[in-house]
Amino acid sequence: MTTREPWLFNDENLIATHQRTIEMVAYDTTDTFQLRGRLRDERPWADGVVSVSTLHSMELRLEVRRSDLVIIRAEAEMGAYPHAECPNITPAFQALVGLSVGRGFTKAVQGLLGRERGCSHLEFLSRALAPVVIQAIPSTAMRREPPDTAGSTVLKGTNWLANTCHLWSEDGPGSQKIALGWRPGGRYPAPSVEQVRAENSGESSAQ
């Protein structure tokens, strides 16, 4: 049995000086995904009277067409911000309309809204919401269909997960499982490549 190494620090003995909270939710309709991203920066030690407690409270809402994953509507809003001029930049985020949240999205967002061209917090939310769409695709399929068919629906047409992370690298574990006939759904976490291969061998032997 291996002994787990301790964390770098024990937060019970420390005073929190700053806290950032990110919340992202995806909703699905017949033709679109609707996304809401919220970002809050707070000083947990501040009383909110003498010292400001909420530095940033910002929200970005996107509507993404399901058929091609293109953004068709974008709205940005600021509730709490450090400078009176901060909200002036929110209309700039309508420039997200027309972009696909697929490959190249991060670079496109940085080119349109990075650094002096936008707000660093809303630009972060823009980039961070794209992977939420990717997660919403299987979540929606699993909600709408039985597990034995939802997995095939998720991967219908092409393996859009290719090279999105180490597991889905070319010839990585995910791709190997798909080649062996595995589909998302059912057990979570998914079995290893070796388990899928062994189970397939067992089925072959039983036939």
C-alpha cells in the first residue's frame, strides 16, 4: 500500500487573503446549448464596509448552435468592478458571435479580446466556457437517451475528442477503447484499455 504524500500546505492553519470563484453551467435546448459563466473575486477577510469585499462579479452568457458549435449570441455583464469605466468594454464581447468553440477557439478569442482589447476576466470566461460545451455534448446525450445508445450518439460521425488531452491523444487510451468497441456511458470511471480488451476476449470465448 502506497503512502500518500502530504499537500504543500494545510489551509486550516492559514488566513485566506483572496478567493476567486468560477461557476459555469450549460443548458440544452432542441437546437442550441446556452451557457452561463460567472466569476467572483472576493477578500474573505474584508467586512464589506471599511474594506471592499467583492472586487469582481461578472457574467458571460453564450448561445451555441448544436449543429456546428458556432456561437450565435453573446452577452456580458458586470455587477461589481474596480473602475467606473470597466463596464464600457462589455459590448465588445459580442465579437464572439460567429466563432466556433472547436479547435482554434482560444487563439481566436485572444486575438479579438485579449489584453488591451477586452477585459481579462471576461476573456478568461470566454475561453473557459468552450470546454463546457464539449462536456455538455455527452451530458445531454446521457440525459436524453438510454446508456446503451447514448454513447454511440456522442461519438457519431467523428471522434471530436481527438487530441483534446493526454487520454485522447492519437493512439492514446481513449482512442484504443473506441477501436475496441467501447462507448461512453455505463460505468464511471470508464474501465482501462486492458479491462475492455479482457472483457471483449471473454465475450468472444463465451460465443
